[in-house]
Amino acid sequence: MDIAVVVFPGSNADFDALHAARDVLGANARYVFHKETSLGAADALIVPGGFSYGDYLRCGAIACFSPIAPAIRAFAAQGAPVLGICNGFQILTELGLLPGVLTRNSHLRFECRDVHVRAEARGVFTNTVERGRVLRLPIAHAEGRYQCDAATLARLQKHDQIAFRYCDANGRVGAAAGVSTVNGSVDDIAGVYNEQRNVLGLMPHPERASEAILGSADGFALFDALRSHLSGKAA
């Protein structure tokens, strides 16, 4: 199991992703620098969090012009697993691999805390995660507000692409349940899949909650699901 972790100028969660994949999951994980043009013999790809290119223009926008960008697009088009975390999620939307866009948090503050998310869909990174399961994961973003138009939201719902939604510890979602918004995301969306559900982007950091010593090991569920998928044991 070979997992590539792309490193852009300004990435700061690249080692966290590498550690979760290599030392916790037990995969052969390695860095791929943004100036490379090939992912090598990767079985899966992680686009980590951080502030690629200083978040100039829009978060993730400049990364789309890196030499590695065509390889990322081609890898996803093959149906291979791609996980974009935080800035990685922003990059995947800018690459056109995921619908929607990440914008400034509605309250205009940087959020750095643990939140709860509820698993909503099955896919490569959630095939062993029960629908409705609540995970406690950290966030660290100023531009994590997921936005899309009504037609896109309808497609996400129709094709079961909403992977995670922000919730409270009991799994309740939205103002109607008395739950305050985390960042103003439409429909409280924390993560989405592409239609084939091999590409996942989410704002919370599962790699930073992959071991009990970190205060939560809930994030390991996504890496365990990836292992299940790659080993052919996915439900």
C-alpha cells in the first residue's frame, strides 16, 4: 500500500498526513514535491492542509498551476483514492475535482478547535464508517465555509455525495436542532465526495485525530476505510 503526500510551498500538515499514513496506518507513505510531474506507483493520494502559496488569490488557486497538478487530475480520473484535507479540500475544488467552493468563515474568524461531524455517505474513505456515526475532529481554518448553488446542492444530495456534516456531540445538525454553525457552510457541509466517491475533501483534520494520545482517534476511521478499500475488503 503506497500513499503519496503532495507537498506545496506553505503546506504545514504534510508531516501529520505522512505520520498517520506511515506510522499509524502502516502504509509505505512518501512525499511528492509539487514540482514533480508524476505520483509514481501510488495507490492513494493525500493533499494535505496548510497555506499553499500563502493562500494568495484564493486558497488553493495557485496550486492548480503546479507541475504536479495534471498528475493529480489524471490519478483521480482513474478512480484512484484522493483525500484532500483543509487546504487540500480547497485545492481539489480549485482543480475541479470536487464541486463547490470554500469561502471565508461567516463570522470572519479563524477557527482552531475540535468539532463534531456526522458521517453521511459511503465511499472510499468511509466504507467502514457507519452512517450517522459522530466523529470528533480538529479544525484550523479561516476559509472553510462550503458554498455551492442550489442546483449543485441538489446534485450532492441526489448522488449521496455529502460525506460529513457539522453536528453536536449527539449528532444533531442545524439551527432547527439548536446547533450553532461552525463556519456558515451551506447545509452544514464539512466534507464532500465526487460522484464516483473516490475523491473526498473535508475541512476537519482526521490525521490530527488518528491516535488516542492526541485526544481523539476518531480520524483513523478514514484511514482504516482506505486500507479496507485497497485490500478489497470494503463492504
